[in-house]
Amino acid sequence: MPQTIGFIGLGIMGQPMALNLMQAGYALQVFNRTASKAETLQQAGAKVCTTPAEAASDADFVISIVSDTAAMEAVTLGPQGLMETLGKGSLFIDSSTISPVASRRFACHAAGRGAQMLDAPVTGSKHGAERGELTFMIGGERAAMDRAMSVLRVLGKKHIYCGANGAGLSAKLAQNAIQATMVEVFCEGFVLAAKAGVAPAVMMEIIQSSMARAALTDFKAPFIFKGDFTPYFPLKLMHKDLELAMEAAYAQSVVMPAAAAVKEVYGAAKAKGQGDRDYAAVITFLEEVAGIEVRSNSKA
Ligand code: NAP
């Protein structure tokens, strides 16, 4: 008998993760708020459920990956949420990027039902999810992580234990604050150079010949230069992660002045209608203010 996984959230990340688990031989019972997004999984043989509670029912593992803390609240503790059926002895793995404080509360609810919970946020974006090459940052009991590894190995190439419940999320928020800041400041530099008449291709050659070169901006640059902002990671979710990082910083008396400023730039781009595009679309706000388009000057 294959082990059963209740899988909740079939967005950019969840859909390919769920497909990889099916291909690895697990029996999946899936839930997505917008039912049409479950069609591919249904065709692949998954049982489609109409509530998170149904997806979690009799499952050995429950995996969730939804947008934000409010979405997790809804699928976990809302009406017909997964906590209504989460089984004794089961393991609940949440890969959403949400508030560490809220995640610890969900872990307490899981423990109250005799189940274990891990916060296991990811990095690696859509490609990493499709290829089963995500990196997981894991919080919770070490023994629970050991138990989860058979499933997590299907989804990722690296699994890093961070500490108690919430620690995986704390690490993820720090990582995304760094990533958001890198992309935004890369865009600032390219707007400055373009306005001064330095072509993006010339600027890129300079960056790639300098210590400022980074895998992240090497990956994002061709999309930025083409003006292709098909979402790998939606800008509104990056803004959400910066907001969560600010909350975490406040709670721990940490200051993050650069990330705080960058959060406002992502917020401005979101307010200008860029929220559903990739977070690299942050450049469009900087371009609008400067009155120049980097991509119009690009041959990439
Ligand atoms: P996405 O494509 O926008 O998918 C979001 C998912 O959450 C969808 O299944 C959506 O359902 C569900 N959802 C939203 N609000 C809900 C609610 N109130 N109740 C129930 N379900 C709700 O986002 P994603 O890119 O897959 O990201 C998912 C999570 O992974 C986020 O926390 C994100 O920060 C994190 N993450 C993303 C990436 C990336 O590169 N994309 C990388 C690392 C981490 P509907 O289909 O009904 O809207």
C-alpha cells in the first residue's frame, strides 16, 4: 500500500511538488481553493478533495504550501480545515512562507491532535519545484525531520535543519530579505546606468567581471532585459515576506534599514499593479520614477 499524502495548495510551487510526489509513487489527496487548478493532478491520478479536512483525512503526511499566514489560518483552523481531521501519529509539513509565531501556534494545535508538525519553507522557485531540487529550511523536532526525509528527498536536493518549530521560517525570512534587496539594488544600478547612457549589456559585462556578480542576478537579468515578468515568484509574495521579516526584526530588536527601505519599493510597485508579476518587475517602478526603461536599451 503506498503511503498517503494530503496536499494543500496547488499554486506555482504546489502543483509541480504534488506531481513529483505522485511520480514517486505516493497516493495523493489534494485540495486547492480554486478547484480548476486541481485538474492536472486529477488527470495524474490524485483524489481531488473539496475541503482541507478531506485532504488530511487518513493521510500519513499532510503537506501545505499556500500564499500567506491568512491562507494557512484558513486551511488549518478555518471551517473544514485540516486540523479537524489531522490524524494521530501523522506528520504535517508546511512549506508556506508565513509568520514563525503563527506557525508555532499551528504546531501546538497539531501536537494537541497527537501529530507532529514541521515548518519547512523552501527556496529554489518554480524551476526547483519542477525539478525536485528545492532547498528546505526546517524547524521542529529533529526526529520529525528524519521521519519526513523520505518525502522531502523527492521534493528537494538540500534539507537544512534550523532548530525548533519556527526556526525554518526565521531562516527563510532572512534569506528572502537578502534576495529581495539584491534584486532591487541590481535594478537601481541598471536604471542609474541606463539614464546616464550606459547600455545594459555593457553594465552586465561589468557586473559579471566584478565581485558584484551573483547567481541570482545572472538568472534574473535576461528576464529583466526582455521585460518578461512571468511570475516565478510573484512580487506581492516578496512584499509579504519583507513585511514578515520586519515583524520578526521588531520582535527581536533587530534593525534592517536596507530591507525596510526596499520593502517600500516593492510596496510601491505592487500599488502600481505589478503584484502578480515576477518580483523582478520591481524595476518598472524605478524606471517610471527615473523616466527611462532599461529594457528599451537592451539587446538581450
Ligand atoms: P501562488 O502560485 O500564488 O499559490 C498560492 C496558493 O495559496 C494557491 O494554491 C492559492 O489558492 C492558495 N491560497 C491563497 N489564499 C488562500 C486562502 N485564503 N485559502 C486557501 N488557499 C489559499 O504562490 P506560490 O508561488 O506557489 O507560493 C506559495 C508559498 O510558497 C508562498 O508562501 C510563497 O511565499 C512560498 N514560496 C514561493 C516561491 C516561488 O518562487 N514561487 C519560492 C519559495 C517560497 P488559489 O489557487 O485558490 O488562489
